[in-house]
Amino acid sequence: MGNQDLRKEAHDLDVTVWVGKSGIGAVEEELSDQLRERNLVKVKFLRSARAGSTVEELTEELAARVDADVVETRGNTGVVHR
């Protein structure tokens, strides 16, 4: 499945992982579990999680930690695929 197809599929997904002030380490295991159940997960980064970083940087780091790929980032939301 290509990146464009994954972006289309992600469009209608609801956010199921929220990253807050505890940072990406707090949601690592949850994201990994969700990626086992379905191959595409939408992650929302709250303002408190973004202190000094961009959503793109945070999404890349979180995806690397759970061995996944970043499909896209838009606004405060990232989509990861495994």
C-alpha cells in the first residue's frame, strides 16, 4: 500500500493516542499495542507535549521507538504505520 493510499485511509480515522505533558515515552507501549491490532494509528500532540519541538520531530521520534513509519503530519496530528 502506497503512502497516498495510507493518507486516504487515515483521513477518516479518529485519534486514538494523545501525547500530553508526560511526553512520548508515556504512550510508546500503547501505540505499539494499537499498531499490532491495526496497521494505521493517528496520534495527537497536545500543546504541553510540544515544548520546544515540532510535531514532525515528535512523530518521527515516536515512530522510530515503536519501529513504525510516519505516513504524514498535519497540524498537531501525526499518522504512523507499521
